[in-house]
Amino acid sequence: MKPAPHVLEPEPTLGELPRPEGESPHLWLLSASEHRGGIAAAGHLLGPAERERAAGFARPELADRYRAAHLGLRRLLGAYLGQAPERVELTREPCPHCQGAHGRPSVRHGGAPLHYSLSYGGDLVLLAFAERPVGVDIEPVPEADVVDDVVSTLHPDEQAELRALAPPARAVAFARLWARKEAYLKGTGEGLGGDDLAKAYLGSGPRPVEPPGWALTDCAVPDGHAACVALARR
């Protein structure tokens, strides 16, 4: 059974949350448009780098989506860590390719580690929190021409699977597969660079094929979307 994320309501009042443990990452889903009304009142919770990033978006709706996502992220991190949201220090681990400071996101906090991942899928934002490295992704089901443009970047067996399907089913299977790819590559910290999409075979069928060292689980999200969470094994 697919895990369903908790819904983060607009302007939530969160007490201290129990930290995620073991094989079950905590998943949260929010609608950016529903949270837009609280952005002005809560904007002080964002850090300087977040405010600068939001100001750099050309389209106001994308800036608001980013602000809503990061306000939700900070509120949840604060609840897990027992800190005020504005005091949570967001940072990045070294990139596995070049060791630059743009790898997997992390938080600076004493005690047991808390890992997180964030993804945008249209108006929806999906967040995952875990005690081990984690990646999450949510994808709207794309138009057929988008699938045709991107399918050649995938593993050869995945290309064959998708091309064997009729266009409507192909788009649904592609969204499912792409969510698995992004979740896994976010979890490893590699991201969507170079030929990474073609390296690991994750499958486009009803259940993901798990690469060594990782557990992949499809998530129950609203119709018209696909989502997956990838968790590092012990």
C-alpha cells in the first residue's frame, strides 16, 4: 500500500513533532496556492539566502510557491528539532561529483541527524524527513510530447518499456518513473546531471526496482501526479 503524506494546512500551529525513525520517512504535502495568503506575515522566518532566491524568480507565482514551500519546510524542521523556524540553519552536503557545496540538503543541529528532501509538482510541494539520507519527488503527468522529448535520456530498458505503451498510459508510466529517478538521485546527492538518468534501471511498472543500498516507495498523491520517496538502507 502506498504511503499517503500528511497534509500541511495553511498557517499551521505545530507543537514538537517526534523525529522520524527506521524504515518510514515522514511525508508532508502542501498546496502552495492555499499557503499564499500567509506568506507576507511569515516572510521573516526565511533566511537571507532564501529571500534572495525568491526575489530572483521571473514569475511571481513561482516566487510565491518557493516561499510557501520553504516556510512549510522551516516550520516542520523547527517542530522536529525543537527550534524556532527562523533559527534553523539550512546547508548543503558536498556534491558527490565535484565536492562543491551544492549536494544533498541538510540542517545544522546537534544530536541525531535529520535528513530532508523537497520537491515541487505544479502547485503541490512534497517534503520528506528521515533519520537517514532521503530523496523525494512529485511529478504532474506530462503531455505526450514531453515524454517523447525526454525518453531517450533514460535507461535503455526503461525506454523500451515506455515505447511499448499507448500514449496515455505512457505518460502515466513516465511520470511514475521520473519521480523514482529524481527521488533516488536527490537521495544520493547526484542530482539530474550528466548521464545519471540512464545509469540505474528503476522500472516504469507498478513497483519500482530498487538500486543497491536504497529502498524506493511510490507515494499516494492527488490524481494527475506521481511521487516517490527513496531512503538509504542501513
